[in-house]
Amino acid sequence: MNLQFISDSTGKPTGVFIPIQDWENLKEKYAGLEQEESKMVTIPKWQKEVVRRRLKDYRENPDKVLDWDEVKDSFKLG
């Protein structure tokens, strides 16, 4: 496992970066870890409502969307 330790400006360790494949392996090895992860990753109710509203708008008006490549190109300079 190739862990990377994250430190603050004084050198005090403040976190650990775990490569995704190692994280997936840990979740397989320790059954409760995936449940803990799902508790930590929560989406606020207001944000879910925004997404639901946007999806509803899209489904009702699929022709009123912008093409990403066209939008991106409109921002290119000279």
C-alpha cells in the first residue's frame, strides 16, 4: 500500500491519502468500512432537490440544453 501523509505548515500530520485501489481493497477486507463511508458521504437535502428539479426540467424540455463543446468553444480566446 502506497500511503501519502498530508502535513500542515508546521509538519504536523493532518491526513492520509490512500490510492483508490487500496481503498477498495480495504473496504473488501473490513466489512464495516463501506457502511462508515456511506455515512460520511451525505448529500444535503437542498442539493438533492436542486438536482431533482434540474432533471425534471431537462426531461420536460430536452431540446432546451446547451452543447458542452459549443459552450466551451465560446470561451476560447482569439
